[in-house]
Amino acid sequence: MAEDMNRNAEGLDLPPMMWLDKEFAAAPQPGIETLAALAQAGFRSVICNRPDEEVAADASAAAMEAAARAAGLGFAAIPVRHAPVTPAMIAAQTEAMAALPGPVFAYCRAGFRSSVIWALAQAGRKPTADIMAALERAGFAMPGLEAQIEELATAR
């Protein structure tokens, strides 16, 4: 799917994104005007992982949701603060990823928190080695996260 998205994105002003799997890309927060281009590129949903206290009111989750829905995109807001990532955040991300149609575009300040929460939500659903490899390909090599993913996988 990522290759198809790149092909469809020709001529569109899209933010740089990291594909973690064929249905999920993480990125820095786009401008509100970019949401229509994401829909044109083939995305079907957006997940906001950026807390409102980090952005101006015109870039809040509510503003982004209104623009996403106007562009025909599904939307969920799961604010992820820098630490700690809580079980409630992981559960909300897991539920949103299951409920929203893909492919999903998730954003935070730089794409890092969206990548981490994706990885934690995948625990027990994908092999840990595959999750870690996806993070590394995205430029987020985090060997310390492997034990937490394994622990979550065992608990599921």
C-alpha cells in the first residue's frame, strides 16, 4: 500500500512520513490545509497523537478533526504525552486502529510518539522482531522498547 500511496501522491503537498506497515504512516503534524491532500493521496483516516497544549488553537485536535471530516477522513484523537505512555493510551490507540478504515495517517510533533504508540499497540499482534524492524526502518531504533513490547504481548 505504501508504494501505491507514493504513486498517488504525485503533485500533492504531503508531509514527510514514515511507513510502519502497509496501513499506517506516522509523521509530524501537517497543516490543516494538508488534510484534503491526504485524502486525495488515499488515506482514509487520521489519528492525532499530539496533545492540544502543544499547539495553537487553530491546530487543535478539534480543528484538525473538523478539517479531516470535511475531507471525508475518519479521525481519532489520542494525545500521547512524552512519558509515560499509559495502558489507557495504548488501549485507545489499539481501538482506534481497529475501528478506523486504513490506511491511517498518524501525527504528533515529529512522528516519534505516533511510532512508539503504534509499536506498543501492535504488541502481541505482530512479531516483536517485525515491530522493531519497522521502527528501525522509520529511523527510530529503540532497542529499549523491545522488552516492553514483549511484556505487553505476553499480557494479551
